[in-house]
Amino acid sequence: MQDVKVKEKVDQPYTEAAINIEQGFTPNSEIWNGRFAMIGFVTILLIEVLSGEGIVDFYRSVLGNLW
């Protein structure tokens, strides 16, 4: 059996260089984008099934009463 050396955690002082903010098409942002798209798609399907109308007709009948 081999001896495994465990590296101890070293507390380092906080520096501004330690801040790593990713922007753009990162894997995490794409996962959230996909989740929100699925929620929107299921919401549209539920509106169509429960109202018996397409999404455009549903919004036309709902928003038509407001104008």
C-alpha cells in the first residue's frame, strides 16, 4: 500500500485577484437558461390545455379586455 500525503488547507489572505467572476456563455448560465426555457415552455403548454386556446388567442382575449 502506498503512503498518501494529504495536503493541508492553507488559509490565504483575501486579495482582489481572488475574485473570479465568469461572464458570458458559461456552463452554469446555460444550465439556468435551459431551466427557465423549460419552465416557460411548460407554462405555455398548460395555458393552452387549460384555456382551450392557443397562446396568442389567450393573450389577445386577456389583454383585449384591458385596452
